[in-house]
Amino acid sequence: MKGIRLKNLLLRLLPEWCVLIVLFAITLLLAEIIHAPLRMPSTGVFLFIGLTYLMPFLLMSIWILLPWPFLIYRGEFKDATKRVLQQISYLFCFGMVMMLHFHIKLWAPLINPISYDPVYETIDRTCFFWMDPLIAWRGHWQIDWVNHLYFYLFLFMFVCSFIVHYLQGPGRFARVFLSSLLVQAFGAIAYLVAPAVGPFIYREGANTHVTSVEHNLLQIHQQLVAGGSKWLENHTDNNLAAGLAAMPSLHIAASSVFLYYAIKYSPWLAWIYWPCFAWFLFESMASGWHYGIDLIFGLVLSGTCIFLANAWMKAHEDACSGTADK
């Protein structure tokens, strides 16, 4: 009986805070092992993280606050306040998970210095050679907005998914949010299992903008490997989001989460997402960011996170409603 009560008590804990606490403990352990410092990001990196990953929560908070005077008039002040505080909690948890995620990603070559790039490159040449003509064709389209489309579409899916599912109800939003949070948390750990830098070290990507970014990140990666934890002490804040890790592809993992829930909850949105997702699959390889196998494991990661998030949220909701006690 006590075991059941303890289980229900644990299930009532907010899942996002559980994920944050566990990832924080893992990050502290890794920091101790390699003598790496935890640093707050520089202003530029902080704005990058904020504008990319925290924008949906800021927009949703503004959406809730806009009718504030009307809600006070109708006596719904407490409900609106509760929803704003919930968004602040979501924002804090996601922001902190991303900060820890970027720390682990940056530390990856010091935690596991083995590179699996030769293995993944061999797999690409054996299994994905048929993409070479398509990648060559892509190389002829060096248009600025096309070269930035990968990032723009990902940001669109990220913001749109959170807002649309939030408007559909807290239960649906919680599942999308937790799945996305798990992708970022598990993804950071997955980077350490069989790390790789990316195929651009073997061949020039078909996106000139991304190629320049890749070579800048490669220079930082090489400095980190050469300087070790000493380099981290002096450069972490300015380079927190500069870690190179190709395996698995978290852009594919995150976008497939958004696509899955769009299919499940908003089929009209899925029709918009399918072309975006197809572009991610193609451009991630064409630009030299990812090997083909990175995409496969990105899909495996997203499927795992979706399954866990759905099961966890159902158990959490049952525990909070008292259903689990019956």
C-alpha cells in the first residue's frame, strides 16, 4: 500500500521538472569527470537560445496577458495568473534544459573522444549514393532565402506547434511540450554514445551559407579538442551553442515530434508540415550537416520520446485526478 502511495506521489510531480532535475544531476556529474565549468552564455548566445527556443512561451504568455483587464472584470484573474505562471514554469524548464543540452554537446569530444565519422561516411557511400545527383542539383541554387530556409522552417514548426496545441487545450500541449523536452534532454546524452562531427569534413555541402558556419564551428571544435578543459574555462560563455554533434539529428527528431502531433491533433497542420519535414530530410544531408544514419536515429529518438511522453502524461494525469488510486 505504501509502495502504491509513493508511486502516485512521484507521478504527481511535474514531468518537466523531473526531466530538468535529472539532466542537471547528469550535467554536474559530467562536469566533475572532465573538470568542465558551468557557464551562463554570453549576451549573443543567450539571445540566440531565447529567440529560437523560448519564443513560443513568451508569445503564449503575452496572449494570456492581453485580455487581463477583461479577465479581472469577469473574475477570472486567478485562472489567468495560474496559466501565466505555468508558462513561466515551462519557459524556465525548457530554457534550462537547452542550456544544459548545449553544455553537454560542447563537452562531447572531451567526454567521448572517439569519432565515428569514417563509419558513417562509409554507410553514406554504400546506402545513400543515390542522393549525389540531387545534392549536386541543390548546389546550383545558391539563393539567400533558400540557404536560410532550413532554419526558418524549423523555427516556424517550433513556434506554430506549441501555440496551436496550446490553444487546443492543456492536455495536448503538455504532451507536445514533454516530447520536445525529452528530445533535447535525451539527445544531449545520445551525442555521447557514438559521436561524429558531420559529413562536411569529407565533402563540401551544397549550401554555401551553412558551409561557412560549419567551418567556423569546426575551428572551435579543433580548439576545444586541443585546449581541453582549460579552453572551456575561458571560452564556454561565447561558444556555448557552438558544439558540433551530428549523431543523432535532433532537428529531425524535434520536427518529427511536431509532425506526429500535427497528424494526431491537427491534420490541417500536418499538410503544411509534410513539405517542411521533407526539406529537413533532404537539406540536412545536402548541406553536410548530417549523415543518412543520423536521420534514422533521429526518428528512433523521436519515437521513443513520444511514447514515453504519452505514457508519462497519462500516468501523471491519472495520479493527479485520483484515478490511479482506484
